[in-house]
Amino acid sequence: MKTAEQVRILSKITTHDRAGKHFTEIYNLDDLAELEAEGLIAISRPTPEATGIPYSQEHWTVKVTEDGLALVEAYPEYREWATGGRLPVRFAVVQSGYYVFGTGFTRNEAFMNATRWMVDERGNIGGLSPEAVKNMIVQTEGHVKGDLILLSADHPDFDSHLKEQGGFEQIDGGWYASCS
């Protein structure tokens, strides 16, 4: 499989799409086996101890590995092509529901994008480093208004933050940002 096809799959794959379709119904099993063999995805195939007989495919789950995320991040041009000119969003740096500062497919990409809009201690827009943004993130659920938080796409408030922000579009249950 070519890199472009790997990125196309990795940028979209989830256990179930928003329509409820299982990943084994969407993707070719040979392609999934290749991605798994290359360490780009991890498929969990549960087996109950009592019987030792593996559960059927509908009980499997899939996750993109760190190597898979790195591949997608390394080829934004393929990701853009794979998603029709829109960039998939899985993470958002949010100021307690007020403003989405940065989004990305990976955490690091969200931090990098947040640096473009955040103001440093001297009042310069874009003056913060990604590390400074990471240090400003509140790590607990007990954040207060004004705190920066990092949300993943599976967080219950993720959809509402992106809907209210504007500049994002939900397609087949996934969120996308324009490339500009």
C-alpha cells in the first residue's frame, strides 16, 4: 500500500464511524492487516478467558498508534487529499469554552496551531512556543473559566466547542478545519 493510501485510512479510521458502521465493514481486511503489521494501527481482539474462543469481529476495536499518528502528521498533503481538502481535527486547545485557540490531528499539531493565536507576556501575537502552550494547559477536570484545556474528539464537550467556534465543519461525524 502506498503512503498516500495509508494516510487516507489512518486519518479517518475509528472503531465505529458516526453512522455506526464498524471499521471491519469499511476497510479491506488485507489493508488493515498491513497497517497492523507495520505498527500503524493496533487492533484489539478480545478473547474471554472462560472459553478461550476469540470474540467475532464486531467486538474488535482499533486505534491509530503513535507511529501511525506520526505518519499522518508527516504528510499533511496526503491528509488533505484524503479528506477532500479539509484537515481532520482530533484535538483542540480551548479556553474553557470561550475560544478554540488551536486544533490538529495530533496533540502537538494542536499546540503548534495554538501558538499562532496566543499572546506572549510582551503582548506579541504568536510569540509563545508550543512548550509554553503545553505548560498553560490545566491537567485536571476541575478547570475554571479562563483556563486552557486540551480536548480530544472523544470528550463529550468537543462537538459543542467546535460548533460554536466557526471555521469547522462536521462531515460523517468527524470534524474538519479548512486548510487556510
